[in-house]
Amino acid sequence: MHAPAADPLAPLSADRAARLVIDVQERFAGSIAGWRTLLERVAALCEGARALGLPVAATEQYVKGLGRTVDPVRQAVGPDAPVIEKMRFSAMTPEIRDWFDRTGRSQLILCGIEAHVCVLQTALDARRAGISTWLASDAISAGQPDQIPPAMHRMQQAGCVTTGVISCLYEMAGSADHPAFKPVLNAAKRALSAH
């Protein structure tokens, strides 16, 4: 049974969205394409999401071998956000699924690594579960850059919607008079400065 595709015309909503950071861990430093840019964009997206009131969670793959979530991202995720260890490549573990269900949200925004492994398998599992899934494509990377385009294509074919960090934040704020607009603007500037 196929879940209906996420509607690219339906707006991302701060009231309906949750944010999941996938496996941005210490041992990936130096092997992931655009590592520093990735860290800044993931952190900016998390800071903006928190300012807008989105639930945020993170996963860590095989902590013994890959280490913990890197400090700048862990700080941006927030001290109260769950960070869930996993061995499966997909981050749609029972713990993450339970967290998402408890948020009461219907949209899931993904970022992290690696595009063609954990992000891809998470996105496919989320779509199979009927979750409207969005990809912050400029906050997703991999150790083999040539693997990113086919992974993004497959996720889009499965009904995921791609967006960028800045677009995502502004869309959820909706207006310059949103109470959280200033921190969203600061997060957008952080994302812009990352290159």
C-alpha cells in the first residue's frame, strides 16, 4: 500500500511539523562532503525550528564506532531534545516513531547524513508509514557526493518534498510579524553564511 505523496503545494507549518536530525556524529568529520557547511545549516535549521516551537529529535548510528552528535549540532538540537541511539540504518526506529506520534505532528523535516543510506532509508520508512516527509536538501550530505543526487531523486519519487533550510524557516514563519521572526532571521543568516 502506498502512502499519498506529500503535497508540495501544502505549506510547511510550524504547528504541524517536527524536525529530525540524522546521525551528524564525530567520526564523520573530514569524510563528509561540505562538512562545515552541513554543520552550520543543520544547526541553523534546528535553532530556527526550536524558535518556531517545533519538536526536534536526533539519532546516532553505532555510537561505539561513530561517536556522539557533534557539539554545535547537539547544542542547536537543544538540551531537552531526545537523542536516540540506533543500529538500524533507518532512523524510523520504534523510539523515533513513538516520539513523532507523541508530538501530534503530521509533517517530518529530515536533515543529516548519509543521503544514500540513513537519510534515504528513514525517508522511505516515513513515507511507508504515511508521514508527510520533507527534505532540507542543503542540510543533507554524504561521504560520496555522487551518491546524493540518485538518493534525492529516489526520495522525491517516493513522495518526499525537497526544500532548503532558509526557505523552510521562512515558510514556517509565514510573516515578518511572526513572534519568532527575529531568531528565524538570525538562523537564516547563519545558514546563508555557511559555504
